Amino acid sequence: MKAISYSRYGSADVLEYGERPDPKVGPDSVLVKVRAAAVNPVDWKAREGYLQAGLEAVFPVVPGWDVSGVVVQPGAAVDEFEVGDEVIGYVREDFLSRGTFAEYVAAPVRTLARKPLSVGFEEAAGLPLCGLTAQQVLHKVLKVQEGETVLVHAAAGGVGSLAVQLARHAGCRVIGTAGPHNHEYVRRLGGEPVEYGDGLADRLRAMAPDPATLAPDGRLASIADAEVFSYGGRYAFVRPDAEDLAHLAGLAEQGIVSVHVDRTFPLEQAADAYRLNEQGRTRGKVVVTVDWDS
Ligand SMILES: NC(=O)c1ccc[n+]([C@@H]2O[C@H](COP(=O)([O-])OP(=O)(O)OC[C@H]3O[C@@H](n4cnc5c(N)ncnc54)[C@H](OP(=O)(O)O)[C@@H]3O)[C@@H](O)[C@H]2O)c1
């Protein structure tokens, strides 16, 4: 199969497009014909070698954990999916090797859910990792309640845009940090935008003087700073969860959450997709597509 891979840590320049062996399909996995795979910052942080203390790389590594596609071969013990089923997945194993930036990926069923039929493959590919992160942080870590005020940092990004929508759906007031060019976008998601940078705390107090967000009984979680416990917060790392993913797919099917696709690239240009995301300005998701007609 054709795939993107890298054989040493480094910048996007180490990414190569070429032939890789078709993945083997274990008894509790399915072979997915990839239609789209979304870029996540964790992919390029791992490729740079920043995560090597806790995440083993078996080179050559095919990057990517997010996918949408079609089941072409269920494993011997799989009765959840059949050939032809459209699926989405956060296909993370505990080491880096067989990612989603490829024509095929072998995905354990615990990482998959049915794709919402009304949602296209590109948008659907952006849902799993970011949607699961937002959902697990809001509902399992912070346990947000209706009527609470939630502050979402980087509200225009992949995780942030879904966190805004999910927190609104939970009945919360949502304030989201974003650059001025993204304020209208954050409003469309249901959030109240605020500019980040110097003076943020004062701007927040002016917007939300009553809630306990910044007070000792407020709750804080970070997905980007593992040291957050030192100032009273909890660090969260998204887990594959078929039930959570099916729930998210249902919300997407109903139009309660959606994924904004910032830009798409064909698989062979995945390095450019990563370079774009590495600039830190993605609105929604950058997505790579596999063109099966060519
Ligand atoms: N622990 C986990 O399980 C987990 C899961 C997913 C992601 N993450 C991490 O969480 C972070 C966000 O992920 P993501 O996928 O949402 O990234 P992303 O989509 O690449 O985020 C891009 C967004 O970040 C915003 N941004 C950049 N600098 C900012 C700042 N100083 N303050 C506020 N917003 C800023 C940009 O908005 P403007 O253009 O408006 O500035 C842009 O819209 C990354 O570090 C990622 O590795 C962790």
C-alpha cells in the first residue's frame, strides 16, 4: 500500500511517501480502507522525538491516529462491523508504528465507531481524537454541570472548537480564548471569544465576575501541560473509547457538533499538511485525503 512514513525523528522533511506492507489484521481488529486522516499536533510532536520518553517508536513509523474510512476486512472474532461499514476511529496503539496516513490501517474495534452517515469523510476524520479529548475532559475529568461557566483555551483549534460545542450542549456558558480573526468563528460555535495574551485575567474577570472559575473551588484541566498539577489542576490524555466515540458520532449525526475542515491535502502531500498545523494557527482541522479514483 501507499503510505507516509519516517525512519528517524525530525522535522516534516523526514516524511516520505512510498510503499509499505499492508497491515496484518488481528482477530479483534478490522482492516479499514482509509478515506481521510486528520492531522493532530501529537503526530508531529512524536515525530520530532519530543515524546520518546513515554512513547516507543518502531521505525519506520506511519504517523496518524485519526481516521475515517470503510471496513474491507473484519478480523476473525469481530461481529461489530461488516465489509462496507463506514467507520471513524482514534486508532492509537501504545507505541508508534502503524498509523492512519496510509491507504489501509488495521484498527482494533475498541478504537472505532460507525461514521455518522450525514457527515462527510473529511469532516468525520477530524472528530475522533479531538472530540474524545473534549468529551473526556469536560465530562470525566471536570464533570461540568449545566449553568457553570467554562473557559476553553485555543477555542478555535481542533480540541477547543469541539470543547466549546460540547460544553454549550451541556448547558454551560463558554468563554473561549482566540485571536481576533477567530472571534466570529468562536461565536458561531456558541462561545464568547476573548483575546489571549497580556491582560487575559482582567478581561476574564470583567466578562465573568461571579463564577468561581478563577477561585479556589474552580476546576482546572490541561491537555497540553503535564505539570498542571503543580497549580491545582489535572492533566488528561485522551483514551480510545468506542462508547464515547459512538456518542460523539450521534451528536455529529444530529448536527449538535460539527468539525470545521480548515484545509485538505492529498496523502502524498502530508508533509505540507503537518507544516501547516505546526504553525499553530489551524481553525478546526487539517485533513489528509486518500483519492481512490486515481
Ligand atoms: N493530552 C491530550 O490528550 C491531548 C489531546 C489533543 C490535543 N492535545 C494538545 O492540546 C493542544 C491543542 O491541540 P489542538 O489539536 O486543538 O491544536 P490545534 O488545532 O493545532 O490548535 C490551533 C489553535 O491554537 C490556537 N492558539 C495558538 N496559540 C494560542 C494561545 N497562545 N492561546 C490560545 N490559543 C492559541 C490558534 O488560535 P488563533 O489562531 O486564534 O491564535 C489555533 O486555532 C496541543 O498542544 C495538543 O498537542 C493534547
